[in-house]
Amino acid sequence: MMSKHAKEMGVLKEHLGKHQLKFTRQRELILDAFLKQEHITAEEMYHQLARKDPHLGLATIYRTLNLFCEAGLAQARHFGTQTQYDNVSHKGHHDHLICTSCGKIVEFENCDIERLQEEVASRNGFTIQTHRLELYGLCSRCRH
Amino acid sequence: MMSKHAKEMGVLKEHLGKHQLKFTRQRELILDAFLKQEHITAEEMYHQLARKDPHLGLATIYRTLNLFCEAGLAQARHFGTQTQYDNVSHKGHHDHLICTSCGKIVEFENCDIERLQEEVASRNGFTIQTHRLELYGLCSRCRH
DNA sequence: TTTTTATTGAGACGGCTTATCAATTTCAAA
DNA sequence: TTTGAAATTGATAAGCCGTCTCAATAAAAA
């Protein structure tokens, strides 16, 4: 039976091959866990995987998540004092509305904005691979 | 003669009054310096003000910039490992096109996108204070 | 299998930001 | 203007997050 994450595993292996890197048990384990999330911090993943592999080090998780960023599978986003690693392959890339008062995060998608982004990019000779859009403001509760 | 930053100084004083805080020489000095910038880090401001007041402490700068955030004059943005304090009252916000191959950065502005952002925000009950839009891709030269 | 090379885990380390605390400054009340 | 309670400051210690170091280990090539 084929893995649920065969496609992403392929992307990872291709990246590893191109850079003389190795496919390890840890990288496989972390990728599997990562792909089940929309976004996660290294610390969260550390605790989540502690049961499956109590000896998996935090440094390895950081290194691996950064590797995923280089392979185009993840994208780092700095929020508060921590780094969130977003799952890029998650269908329907979504953007964020972030309340600057209470920290609440609402995810949204907007095709019109994405179309305009493409327009801006092509006008400047760029081909978009990915993007990041964050709207900061006050949610309805905090405005009062 | 009236100060160039009378309006913002008023906002600050009102906030101080409401929270039983005091108007100090340091807060005035830091606000004046801050309002001349579009965005700045605490460290940058520390060096910038070192000449005017060699004894001004870094902790005071952090405390004061955070105070400005609470007063609505500034907004913290985590970029890389540092915190950028954005001058909210500064107009002419621009976004970025970033080449993932050569690192080239092109700035742009797009009113249509901004209008759609407002739409998304209000649909979710948010009032936007600021935003961040970054498009990552390949520039015309790197695509070949 | 042997050899080469990358990876791992554990903890040390470093940068950025906040907490601590005695001395000082502000500001309201006398 | 003087007084006194309360907030602020500056210096530095402490804390947090993420990266670096390095000997031991695992993966891939020969």
C-alpha cells in the first residue's frame, strides 16, 4: 500500500538527492507528522513525537523543519516569540487575520487577491512560487 | 511653537493619563525619535539616541516601544530574529516581491489588493491596523 | 563488507527581550 | 513650594528560542 504522503515524500527525496543529503528514519517520521498539520512549532512537534520516539532531539526537529522550508514543503513564519512552520502543500493555501490584542488567528482564502497577486508579479517579470499575507488588526471583541 | 508631533504626543499623554502612567523625559525623547522612522528596532534606536542621552538604557527603549504599541502608536512585527516596531501613523505602506533564487526585492503598491483586504477583514469582524504581503518566486533573470 | 559521508542527540552557546531592584523622578496634595 | 506616594529608570541578571558543536551513529557508495 502506498503512503498517504507519497507525493510530498517524493519532493523531499528529490531535494535530498540533489543536495547529497540522506533519507533518514527521523526525516520520514517528522515529515509524516508535519503533513498532518496546517502549521506547527518545533516545540509542539517535539512533544507530539515524544511518544513515538522519546530520543528524538529538539535540534533535529528544528533542522528538519528548516530542511522542509528549503525543499519547499514548509514555510517559516515568525509570530510572537516563536516560529510557526506552515504546511505549504496543505490544499488551498490560506492567509491569516491576526488580532494584535488577543492573538486570535482567523484563516481565510481569497481568489481575487491571489489573481491580483499574479498580475502584479507578471507585470514585474516574476513567477510566483508562494506567498504570505497577514492582516493585523483588532477582532470584534477587542475593538471594544 | 508647537511640536511637529503634537498629535501623537497627545495620543501618548491620553494613554498615560488613562493608565496612571507618567510623562517622562525619556518617553518624550523616544517618541520624537520614533516618529521620524517608518520602522525601527530597539537596538537601532538605542544607538541612534546614544548621542543625545548616553545613559538611556536599552531596557527603557524596549519598555517604551511596547508602551507605544499599547497606545496604538506603534506595532510590533517579528521579522527574522528581531522585532521591528512599525510607525502606525506613517502612510504609504508597500509590499514586496522577493526572488527566491537571487534575493532581489521589488517593492510595490496595489490599491485593489488593499481594498479586498479590507473586505475580508470586515467580513470577519476585524479592523485592520496594518498588513504584510510578500510574494515569493523567480525573477525574470532567474527563471532561465 | 568496507569506506565514506551525512546525521543525530545532548548540551553548550548566543542573540534578543523581559524581569529584578535600588535609586531617582514625577506629580498630586498639602 | 514642599512633601510623599507611586511610577520609572538604568544596569544587569535571567529567560527563551533557535543554532552550533562534536563524538557516536546511521546511511549510501564502493
